[in-house]
Amino acid sequence: MECTTATLSAIELSGCRVTTAKRRRGPVVAVTGAASGVGRAFVARAAESGLFRRVVAIDEQRGDVSDVTWRVLDIRDPLLANRISDIDVLVHLAFDGSLDAPSKERRAFNLRCAQTVLTASAAARVKRVVLVTSAMVYGADAENPVPLPEDSPVAAEPDSGVVGDYLEIESLARRSLRSHPGLSLTVLRPAALVGPGVDTVVTRHFEAPRLLVVKGSLPSWQFCHVDDLVSALQLAALGEVTGVVAVGSEGWLTQEQVEETSGLRRFELPAGLTFGTAQRLHRLGVTPAPATDLHYVVYPWVVDPATLRAAGWKPAWTNEAALSELLALREGKHALVGRRVSGKDATLTAAGATVAVIGTAAIVRRARRRRRR
């Protein structure tokens, strides 16, 4: 079937083929971080769609996606501008979200990448840059409305974790817009990501023997499958959505629905004990993420993807299906307080009734002894 001049979102949803003429009129898109993860998934989809005149894949190593132009380079190199002078749209997906990486090294890498991409894009007169951060920047709070409107203020607490990286990147983006008013910028903020290779404080929450619940709180769960993020990225790259764009499955799940689907039982603790102990464990080096990251598994941060909905976008994954995928991918993995442990350790810790966030007093004592040596 040959497509007419219908909107590109409608074209994608209908699954019809794109004419050669339309392909010629599409933009040239470049993608950083193209060899793996979300970057690879988007490059593969963009190459297959026929909606882009050319797809340029940028990474430090060549990936396995064919029918694209590979440019192997370090995107932190200021000479990046010379390599993207023929680009219309740059989608920046080179991001280190590792929970276990040293926070200073991870942040230095992420900020240098984002800063170089924004500066080089302005110098090369790239028309549009698409960034991906997270709906975490809205902050998770017991008083958050469910769902949060896209224009809600950024209220997350700056910290040494990945959320702090997202906040810094968005700050860089705002400064870049002031410095380069001719640059168009779109920022996608997905809900809790789910999919192969995704490793976050949320996915590790479901690797624990039980689910932490803060007494008196009402958790609400929303997910964003990588497939849906990729389809939203395509609309952003094509200019069909601009500005700040929330991405996620429609609606949300209650804690009771999550427990019924997962078969995991809850473990309730007072807020003060939860966050105070988590902070001490992080300070001792027992846990990889700061205590503020726990907010995202006990308080709501559900978003409304209104901009995408208005563009005709519909998520392919429901929250229930995304949670089932997350549970399937957790097989064989065990985490406590966001820290990967062996299955035996997880079982013993659970038996000690200090599950999920709190860990054990023995772990704390061992960590203190190691620091004294």
C-alpha cells in the first residue's frame, strides 16, 4: 500500500509503506550511542521505516545495524561538529546509566557528551536535537497528582545518582537554548523504562525478595517499554512533537495490582527508618544509589503523555504487559537495596526480615570494619 500525505504518526500506526518520493523528502538523522541499547533499537527502526533520507549511526565502535552510515568516533571530541555538518536532526542516546559505576566518572562522561553534542549541533547548524532524560526529573512525592501534567515543574532533588545526571543535562539544554536561539530542542521524559538490557533502581526493586512499601504511602506504577520510547523518538526526530514530551504506557497500576501480577509480597517500613537507613548504607558504600532514589519506588511519579497522544501516538505496551516483561527479565537476578547479590544472600537476608531497602545490620557492621582496616 502506498501512503498519501497523511501525518507521519498516522503512517507509522497504519503500517503502510512509504513512497520513494516521501523518503527523499525526509530529514537526515544522526544517532549517538547507536551500537547498543536504545540507540541501536532506534537506528534499526529508523532505517526500516523509510521516513528518513539517511540514517547516520555514531558510536565509539561500529554496530551491527545495516543500511545506515556508520561514523566511529568519540562524541566527546569537539571535532564532532565537522562530522555532523550534513545532518538535519541529531538524536542523542549516548548515556551511561550504570548504577554501579563511580558517580563522578559517570556524571563527567554524561555531561561531557551532552555538552559536546549541543555545542557541536549549534556550530554545525543542525536544525533539531532530541534528548532523552527521564520523568524522574519531576520528582517522586507522596503529594504528586496522578498523573503529573507534562508542564509540571522539575522538582527532583539533585544528588549523586543518575537522576542528578538527568537534571544537569536538562540544565545544559536550557542554557544551550539561550546561547543558540536558532537550535530547536526536544526533550523526551520516559516513565520507568522496561526492556532487554535495562538496569535501573526500578528494575532492581523487582529483583528483591519483597517489595518495599513506606507506611501510609499510596504507590502508583507506570512503565515505558523501550519499544514505545523508540516510536516516540521517531516522532520527535521527524518534528511531529517538540518541547518537553512525556512518554509512558497509559494509566497506572496500584500497589495491589503490582503485587497480584508479580506474586511478590510487600514489606512495610516507616519513612524515617527507610530513608535514614538507606542513606547510611549508601554512605558506607553498601548500596550504589543515593537514598533519594528510593523515592521512585515508594512514591508516585506517573506522567500523562498528552503531547504524543495529540500527535496520534499510542503505546504498544500496557503497564500490565510491561510489568510482566520486567518480571520475566528479572529471572536469575537478585538485588537488595539496589545492590546485586547472589540468590543465597538474598534468601538469607529476606529470612532475617530486613528485605529490599534496609539490608542487614551484619552488612553494615562488615562495611564499617572494612573502612577501619
